[in-house]
Amino acid sequence: MLSSLNYTKDYLMAFTEVINHTGLLFKTADESLFDFVELFSKLSVLCIRSLSHVLTELTDGTTLTSESTQSMYVELFNQEYVSQLFIVLVTAFVVLRKNDFEEWKDDPEHWVTEQLSEDVGYNIRPSAEHLVQCLFTLFKNLLIPQLQVSLSAVSQLPSSFENVIEQDAILSIIGASAESIQDIFQFEPWFLSIYNGLSDVQDVNISLVFRRRVSILISQFAPFVSNEDTIRLIYSLLPKFLTDSPCNDCVVKLTALRAYKDILDDYNFKDSCFAAVRDEVTQSMINLAPSFDVAESRQLVLDSLTALLNRLGKSVTPYAETIVNLLLQLWTDWEEEGILRAGTVSVMSVFVNAIKTGAEPFHFVLSRIVECSTNLDSDDHVMLETDGLELWAACLQNTTTLSEHFSHLFPNIIRYLSLGTSTLPFVLTVFNSYMLLEPTLLSGDVATYTLTQFRLLMDDVKNETFEFLSYSLSMLLMNCPMENISEPLVASGLLSMEITKVLENKEHPVKLSSCCLFLSRLAFRSPDLIILVCDQASADGSAMTKLVENWIQLYDHISSPGNRKLCILGLTSLLPSNHTGVLQNMNPLMHLWFSGLSEVEEDANGDAQIYYKNEDMSEFGFYLDPQTAEAKRKELMISQDAVHTVSLKSFISQAFTGCAQHYGGLEAFRASCLQNVDSALLDQFSTML
């Protein structure tokens, strides 16, 4: 560690000398020495960073164990050294200088971006503020006298331009050290004292500097304010800095916008306090959005709109049309700005998720944006497609019925399936939404092509991806009419692949379990399809025998009670076929029945609370807002699923009894097919049923 090296004290003294000399240059040098001063500025940044690094190490206390470190700590960091360093940082490095005001005037957006940067690695002012923060963390007691003198200088509204520059520097280091000195600097009384007097500051230049600093200070101290009356005043003040006024130039507006974004993002944000200014803030941000030219400023606008929409939710509905028009304007104006266009699409997703079904009237516009963003033939799709897919999903999840605008885009999502790129989770999310909204879109050649793409994707993927794909296939089986997908399941080779994986039993249990669940759901709906494919593989029935044998063995790798029941339902659905491959596995199948019946006590409808464990999409990496229309569709789908509506005991009993009747009764069935079943097990099972 740097703080424990033998020569650390000498290095620190040298660093301090550089900082002191550079500070003197900043105060006295004329414009002819600008390049020289810039060189020293860069050197000072390195020195300040090194000092900060040492102080950060000392903060955790682990380096104070050695005698040399303790000696340096006591000898170097005394009252005089700390106070002098503090004064230099405030008066030379943090204070606004002549070149700052020149950049403020000539290139305000770039200047604000630089000043709002938290990168202490290259910018001297953030570096100096960070070093002051370290000083307060370690040596607050030594700095209290100096801080109290400084506080007296900011107790009143600025009276002159020189005064406001001095106040700005002091308030800058106060804000940077907000967490450490909130017990010394009482923000709330200070804020209340200046709140009503801001309009009394008549000098425009003084007002500009002061309003900028007040905005920054609010964002730094707002998380520590608990009085709701003060919070209301804070929320109501910043919108006044966003309006068109000589006292609100580009710098003030951008700084206030950033402050409001921070407040909206803050964990302690108070919705009740915001209600009174909600409309004013919303309108101010909408009016401000198209005003800036620099990419960083525009990105701040998008980030602020995102924060606002997340907070407002459905309350933004009265402004829905205005916001859509604004975002469409930004999308058009920023045609050559790929990153900003992607950001605009992202805000559209937040907007749709905020107003839920209220976005339906705008589907025509939104579908065009989705189509453009996800156009695989476009050069821009690589940059836009992720946000475009998120918007696509948001629109489908928050609609009650599938509009024609999104219906005609269904082939596009199928085309995306063939890519198998990192966007696959988003593609599957959109696909699942279509299966819930309008599963009949999948039929004929479209179904065959789609299932073929699933087969190709599942051929060699990671376990997690295999689960993603299997979940989507489960959604497909639960919603699509069997007449639409029966032939495509066979023609695509998907069913054959699923059966082959279980037959060979060579894959990871995670994949094989997913295959078993797919086959179980299919067997419950259409057992003849599985029998058909198995008999095509081996006319003597050996493929079916091996499939059921492995299927039963893989049951132990399924942990979810609902999925375990599904597995039993699927296997039992094969029994009425009286296929020899099934009947030869009656002994392990009956053991499986006992296991399933003893694990869970179902109600009269065949349901149990434990079956709902992991029923949400988050299990597979997909989050679904429970307030969306899709959540209600999914809830209905689950409520109608066989896992929740079919009594396992009754289903087993009917299947077993049906087989027995086929053979002329239980005794004949026992003599013909159950020779290998333990007689005690069979008697116990007969008693249970």
C-alpha cells in the first residue's frame, strides 16, 4: 500500500508543494502563461489523486498498524498542514476562474458536461472536491474552525459577483462532503433562508452562478432531508430554474435538470410531496427536451424523462399524446445519432410501461418505430435492436388485444429466431407474448419454420439457453390449437430431437429434464404424436420402452412440485394407448404414482398452493410486471393448466381402470401386463384408488 512505503511522507510533501505552486499560478498567472498553467494543472491532478489515494487507505484504518505509518499520520497531517491544503483547494482549484466563464458563455453545454462529470481521473475540479471529501472524512475535527469561518460567508444571499464566486467555491466543497458534514452545515435552515430571496437577486450574472450552485447543492443534500415541508419547497424550486428567463440560461437549465433527475432517482423520493408540482415539472421537461445540441445534453434529457416516467406511472396519461409527439420528433431529429436514437426508443419503452394499456392508441406510431429499430436489413439495427425489442415486448405486454399494427410484425420475430444472438431472451419474450395474445398466428408453413428454428437453436446451446427455449415451447403447447402444430412438430424434426435426447440420455440433466417436461405437456394433449415418432424409430416398440424408462428415471432431476406432477400426467397419458413400451414399465411407473400422490395433498380440484412455486417468468430470466395485461393473461393460462385443474389421483385411477377394462378386468390385466409388478405394491395401489 502506498501509505505504508518508507518514502511516502517525502512524496506527499512533494505533491503538496506542486499543489501549492499550481494554486498560486491559478491565482496570479495571465493569459500568456495559459499553456504553462495547463501543464501544471495536469500534474496537479496526478498529485491530488495520489494524496486522495493515501487518505482513502488511511480511512479504512488497516494501514495505521505500522509505526512508520502512525508517525507519518501524526507528523504530516497536523492542523496547519490540513488547514493550508484545504484553503488552497478551495481558493485555487474549486473556485470558478476566468476561463470557466468564457467556456460558460461560448460553449455552455460542453462546459456543463465537464463540470457535472464525476470522473476524478482527469478533471481538476472534481479531483479537488474528492480530496476535500477525504480530508473531511479523516480530519473533520481539524477542519471545523476553518469550515465555520467559511460557513459565515454563505449565510446570506450573494451581494456581488466576487461574493457569489467565493460562495460557489465554499458551497462546492460543502456539497462534495455532504455526508460527512451534515451535522455542521444545516442544509434545511440555509435552504429556507435563501428560498424566498432568490427572486431578489437582481443581477443576472450573480443569479446565474448562484442558481447553478443551488441546483447542485439540492441534489447533494436532498437524500438527507426528512422534513416534508422542506421537500415540497425543493421540488417546487427546481422547475423555476427550467423556465425561459434571463436568470436561467443553458447552464442553469441543464444543471437543474440533472438535479431533478437525481431527486427523481433517489430512494427517498416522496411522491406525496411531488404531486403539487407534477404537472409543472412534466411540462417543463417536455418544453426543454428539444433545446440542446450536444449529445451529452440530449442524453441527460432522455435520462431525466426516463426518471420522470418511472415516477409518474399512469399519472402521465394526460400528457401521453404530447410525450409521444415529442419522442417522435426527437427520433426524427436525431436520425444521424444512433446512440441517442436508441435512447429515445428506450424512453418509449418506459413510457409504454408507465401508462400500460393507455399506450394502445399509439400502436401505429410505436409499431413503426419497432419495425425500423429491428429491421435486420438496416445498417442501424445492431445499435437499435435491443431497445427496439424491449419496446416491442412492452407494447405487447401492455395491450388487451393484438392490433393489426403488431400482428403484421409476427414474421419478423420468427426471422430473429434464426439468428440465435445475444438478443435471444428479448426475442423469446416477444414470441411468448404473441403466443398468449394470438397463438393461431402459428400454423402451417410458419409453424414448421418456427419449430425448425427452435430445433436448430436447441441443438447445441448452454443449459440456461435451453431452458429459455423450452419455456417458450411450453407456452406454445399451452396456447396453440393442436391442429395447428401437430404436423409441424413432426415435420420440423423438433419432436424427434426431444425424444432422441431422452433416449440417448447423454445430455446434462437440466436439458433432459426440460425435454421430459416438453414431452409431458405434449403427451397430455396428444400422446399419439409421441407414439408415432417412437414407432417410426423402431417398429418393435423398443424406442418407446427405452423412452419411458429414461423419462421415469429423469423424474428425480425435476425439483418443482408442479413440474413433477406434469411429468406424471404426461407419462400416465400414454397408458390408454396400451403400447407395450409403456406397459413394460408399469413397475417403475407405479412407484412414480405413489411418489406423486404422497408428496402433495391436493384439493378437490386437483390444485395445491405448492404448485404455484416458480410459476412466474423470473425463474427463466424474464420479469413480468404484475400490473400488465399480459400478467392477467398468464394468470388465466396458469389457472386453466392441467397441473391446477386435474386431480392426479383421479387421472391415474381413470387411466389404470381404462387399461384394465381393455383387457377384460383387473385380474386379466394383471395376468397379461403386470407380472413384473410387485404384488404387494399392486394391492396397496388398488386399495389407494
